[in-house]
Amino acid sequence: MDAFAPTPPEWTNQAIHAYEFHCPKCHATSREAVNVWLNRRSPVLTVENKRKWQEFYQCHCGCVWWAWSNDRKNDRIIE
């Protein structure tokens, strides 16, 4: 699976919006996803004129979710 493929994979059709950057069903992080697709073809501009896009994740629990790329700040690894 190419996360940057121009066309969305079929599994993204069932995605639900996660308002926090983790699986809404089991709370797994995006790093635990079995599949990822980034919708880089349709960016949205924020109030500060920065781009954000939808990131789709297929979780190991079966839930398919998406969140905005700028919401990922809570998913960073702290070293």
C-alpha cells in the first residue's frame, strides 16, 4: 500500500473522523495502523494559510479513521 497513492484505497470509504489523533475505538496510535493513506491531493488552508490534509488509518482493531494532519502533534515520539 502506497500512502501517497493518488487515488484513495477502497477501505477509506468507511472512515470516521477521529477528533483526537488516535483510533476512536481502541485508542491505538497512528503508528499501530495496518494501512495508511494521505489525501495530499486536496489540501485545506488554515486561518494562518498553512496546509493541512486528511490522513486515513486502518487500525488493527478493524476501525478506519481519519484526522487532520495538523492534529498529529499529540502523536509525536518524545525521546
